[in-house]
Amino acid sequence: MAERKQLEFFLLRYVPDAVKDEFVNIGVVMVEPGANVAGANEARFADVRFTKDWRRVRCLDPQADVEMLAALEREIRGQLATTRDGETLLRRLEDSFSNVIQLSPAKGCLADDPAREIEAMASMYLEAAKVGGKREASGRQRILGKMRDAFEQAGVWALMRKQIAVAQYTHKGDPLKIDCGYRPNGEIKMFQAVSLETDVDAAKVLAFSYPKIAEGVRRVNGASALLTAVVEDDLNRSDEAVLFALATLQQSQIRVAAAGEMAGIAEVARQELRV
């Protein structure tokens, strides 16, 4: 029976917006502790696997540079070929990436066959869960997907601004980004997917930020701002947390629309953009 090897693995996470703290696992790195990959007397295991399906990344961030993310696999594999121990590798990776790519804490595992183990880890952590044969997305991802579909069907998605950095309106370093928007006449309309079923705190962050965003839009663009939070269709209106989130958004002059209303919203956009 083959001797079981002690291994460590950690995940690479794509985090496009630090405020929302939403992420997608895109890679898994596995090493033998103390592995001397380059110039070792005994070859020890060190390898990386990345996702082959970037749909979850695109759902989270429609503007994600998938080619750049995919290229990281080759870069990391090259570093594994020259790095002499796991701790040095971790430090090098942490120094190489901005906060957009974050490393999970390292975890240990035992395996007879490390190559087979990393494939199993990749399947477990990098593939979307399936329910009834269909891939399951997060609440915000589902809403964002409906938003994009509606705007695409109306023929206006390509004309809209995406991932609008609010730092230009608030202050330098503000990591919040608004999903999409457009400017008809003297008004800038913006839309943000907010899942009140899974992340009520996102509503509070948006409500807190919006007055400063609106003020900045007037100052920078000479326009008024109109922000719409797009939420789930079937919210539990008896849930106190949901009711609080809805009230918080409305008190900050943020409009709230259900995802099912997106076809009508997109049609208005089509008319205003004269498509």
C-alpha cells in the first residue's frame, strides 16, 4: 500500500470588489510541506489547477479579464518550478497579486496520490454546485445575470458603462463599484444587483455610500444621479432583516426594483438611448 503523503493546499479567489467581499474560487495550489521543487534530491509534489469554466467569474464581474486570469495558471506553475518551499511560495504569491486575487488560509490533507487529490480538490472547489442538473449561482449573481440579459435583449448593454468606480465621485481608494449605468440627458441612471436573501449588509453599504455618490455625480458630471437596487422577485416580506434593508435603501433615495421588472427597465433604457 502506497504511503500517504502530507499535503497542503490553498485556494485562489477572485475578489473584484473588496467592499462586497464576494468572491469566486478560480484556482487551487497543492504542495508537499517542505517541498524542494527545484534542485531537490527527491522530487516532491507541487502543482496548480485553475477553473476551466469562467461563467461564474463573468456572472460576478461581467468586465473580468478572463484571459489575464487564465494566464495566472502558467505564471504560478512557473513559480512552483523555482520556489523551494511552500512558505516562500505563499509569500511570493501574496506579493505578486493585488487584492483582486486573494489566497485562502492553507489547509492540510493526506493522500496516496497527490495528482489525483488535486484533481478532486479542483472539482470540489472550482466547479459550480449543480441542482437538478443545472449550475447554481449566488443570489447576487442570479440577479446580475437577469440584469445583463434584459439589457442585452433590449440592445443597450454594449452602450452602458459597467463596473462604475465610485472613487471618482467619493474619495480616492473607495473600492465600491456600481454594476452598470447610462446617461440620458442630464441624469445618470445606475443599477446595482443586491441580494437581500443572502447579503442584507450589502444594502446598508450601498445606502451609506449613495448620498456621497450622488453629490459627486453633481460635482463631477453636472448631472443628477438615480440609483436602482435590483433585488430578488420573491422576497420574504415578513423577514425583519429584509424589511430593514428595503427601508434603508428607500431612506437613502435609492429606488428598489425586482429582477422581474428588468424587461421594462431595459425597454426604458432602449428608448432613452434611442436604439
